[in-house]
Amino acid sequence: MCQLPQIHSSEHLEGEFETLLKELKPSAGLLEMVSQMFGDWWTLKEASADKDIIQQHLTQIDRKSQQLVDRVIDADSETLITTYETRLREMEDQKTELSEIWSKLVKTG
């Protein structure tokens, strides 16, 4: 005589599956790997935000520098010209510093 496969109700299968899921526990290695992946993802996300902020600052410095150059060209006072030139040098220093940080972020991310 031929045996027919035993048919289980969907509730029975769901119950067994739920029991099986409750018994599953990730290994310590898996937890460590997931933790490391999340940390890497978070670092990349922060670096991306930092790059955006630096890019905004660089754009702002370029715009302000151009405005100061225009003022230097139109200035008649030697004191005013000296003040503008000093501020331009400070802005160029800031731009150099931000560009170096930008380069490091681009290399890492």
C-alpha cells in the first residue's frame, strides 16, 4: 500500500516556524560583523556630511574672496586696502586648510 504524505495545516507550519525562529541565536562573530558594518556605514555617512559642509564653506570663501578683491580694486585708502589684503590672506589660509581636510575625506570615503 502506498503512503500519502502527511498534510499539515498552515497554522501548524506557522507554529513550527515561529518556534524555530525563537530558537535561532546569532553567533558572537555575526554580531561583531554586523556591529562593524554599522560602524563603517555610520562613519561613511558622517564623512559624506562633512564633505558637504566643507564644500559649502569653500564656495562661501570663494564668493567672499571675490567680493574683497572687487573692494580692493575700488578702494582709495591705503589703510583699507591693507585691511582687505590681510583678510584675503586669512581667507586663503582657511581655504587651504579646508582643502586639505577635503582631500583626506575624499581619500577615505
